[in-house]
Amino acid sequence: MTKKTMLVCGGTGFLGHNIAERFANHPGYEVHATCFQRPSWHHPNITWHQIDLCNGAMVGMLMNHMDIVVQAAAVTSGCKDTFERPYLHVTDNAVMNSYIFRHAFEKKAKHVIWFSCSTMYGGGFVNEQAPIAPNPRYFGMVGTKLYLEKMAAFYAGLGDTKFTVVRGSNFYGPHDKFALDKAHVFGATINKVMSATHMVDVWGDGSEARDVMYIDDLVNFVECAIEKQPDNFGLYNCGAGHAATIGDLVAKIIKVSGKDLAVKYDVDKPSIKVSTSLNCALAHSQLEWTPKVSLEDGITSTILWYEAHKHEFL
């Protein structure tokens, strides 16, 4: 059997680690992955490439003979940077993705999968045709994402390379960021709960809601897109399909942890009051994909992984 060559850009990050690991265990794939500032991790079926993805010449050489490119590399951080240094999420992401799309197309990759986000939606239960109405705090990041979505559609229309754009929810699970200065809401809450003895401090008033989905369901989505996407360009929502308030999320994490903790809401800390859940009917109908992991099971798996690995990142 001839193996498909897959390049996972950002193999040391949360999404990339889980995707590379899954496909490296698949007999039909030869997996390559990139690292930059963080060290690579060992898997006997992964070939690592240390590379600055903002260097166009290096990206061009890397794309030789790759069938599938999963672009999971990104400059990301938590809510504090979104408020104080929003430009961090703009320049490098625009540059690296522009080079990756161009060189994947020029080197005739069969399929590129890229992760956009759902922050461009203004709230509610939304499908892919919902109006673009981001919270002002997300203006720069959303503008960059929309530009790159258009570029993916542009290249998909030029030739035979398929492009998949994933407007994802808030993913969580093993290999997520848990350090408080880098984590998103789920990872930060896991850290706070598992570190607390009496009380958990939560930013905001707890009424904000997020569509949260376990990472295994995203990896399943990638498999379905590779196997079943019908058109050269596909833009899909990918989420649980319902939103949980931060207050409910904290309560569930505390319950699964088995701890007896009080909760203190700090309304003076930065929080973004957007409540969005994703209508994923298009992915269900075209890709035959649906999320399978319940929130309770996902929390349980994440806590078990966190407890076994916290010495690595705390």
C-alpha cells in the first residue's frame, strides 16, 4: 500500500500534536511535522523539521512531495493579550499562512486543511452563512482570518489542490495550554481547579458562554474532510453545537475533580461577552461527521491527562 505523505505544521502545539499523533499511528500515512521554538517530541513514525514558517524559501523546500498539509501552526495566547497586545495575533499568522498556501499549491499538494476560528460570529446559534459581526476586541485577528479564508478559496479555484477551512469552536483536551499566562478559558480553568485548595478565581461574571469540544472530535473531523470533502473548497463549522456558560463549565470541572471548592467571580478582570454555538449541519451532511465525546467524558479525560503531565508545563 502506498502511503500518503502528511505535513503537520505546528506539530508541537495543541492541535498539531494531537493530529500528528493520530495519523502517525495510521498505517496509511507517512507523517512529517514542524517545530520552531519548542522542542519536538518523540514518535517513531514522525519525521521532524525545525523551521520558521515565516521564511518563504524554507516553506517552499518543505512542501516537496507532500500530499496533505495540515496547517495547525499559529501565534496564539489568552484573553489578556487579546486586550493588551492584539497585534500579536495578526502579522506572523498572515505571513506564514500566505506562504504555506502558495507553496502547497505550487508543489501540487492534494489537500490543505487550515484552522480559522468562530470569533467572527456575533453570537447565537450560527451556520457558515451567518453575518460577520465580531466583538471589537477580535477585530485584528478576525480580519486576518477572513483574508486567509479568501486566499484558501482563491487557490482552490486555481487548480486541483483542495482547501478545507475549519471555523472551530473552543477545543480542549490533552496537550492543551494550561499555564495561566498562555491558556484559553478551558485550560486555565483546569489549572485553577486542580491547583486550588479552597477557592477558584474566575475572570468575568460567569455568564459568558462558549462552544467547547474535545480534541478527538476535531481529529475525527480532519479524517472525514480528507476522505469525503466533495468540492475543491470547503468552509465548515466544527464544534459541539451548543454553548456552556463559564459558570456551568467551572461547576462541571469542579464536580469531576472531586474537590469541594468555592467560586469567586472577578468582574474587574478581562472577559469577552460573546456567546456563540456552532451549527455544524454542513459538516454532518457533506463529511458525515458528528462530535461524539460528551463534555463530562472530555473533562474526565483532560483531568487525568493533566494530572499525569502537569510536571512538564507548570
